[in-house]
Amino acid sequence: MRIDSTKWVNMPKAYERNQAVEGTEAKRTNRPDEVTISSEARARFNETPTSRTEKIESLRQAIQDGTYKPDVKKIAERFLNL
């Protein structure tokens, strides 16, 4: 039995759709991405203890200042413990 590989090269293309189907065209817009936060999420955020909020703000400030230096060994240990 002989199998000619040149016959099989174009076979996947036979199953591809080359014609556009009406109503399936991608609609592109120039709108920026948007994020919507639910009222439940807002309520949970407002319930966050102030100590945690202060910690988040101090970390955010350290990152912006470039003074945040994470402990790479602790990070590696946490990855290995997953």
C-alpha cells in the first residue's frame, strides 16, 4: 500500500470556510475598554479594614517611588508550595 503525502497536505484546507456567513462579521469600534464594578463589590470594598487599606496604600506608594523590594526567596518558596 502506498500513501502519497502530497494528497494529505491540503486536506485540512478543504474543511475551512472561505466564505463569510451573514451576521458573523466582526464589528470593530474605537471605544476604550470599560470596567464596571457591581454595587456588591463596592460594598465589600468599603467593608475592608482600614489597616489593610493603609497597607495597600503604602505598597502602592513604594511601587510608584521604586523603593519596593520584595523578598524573592519568600516568593519562590510560595511558588514551590503550590
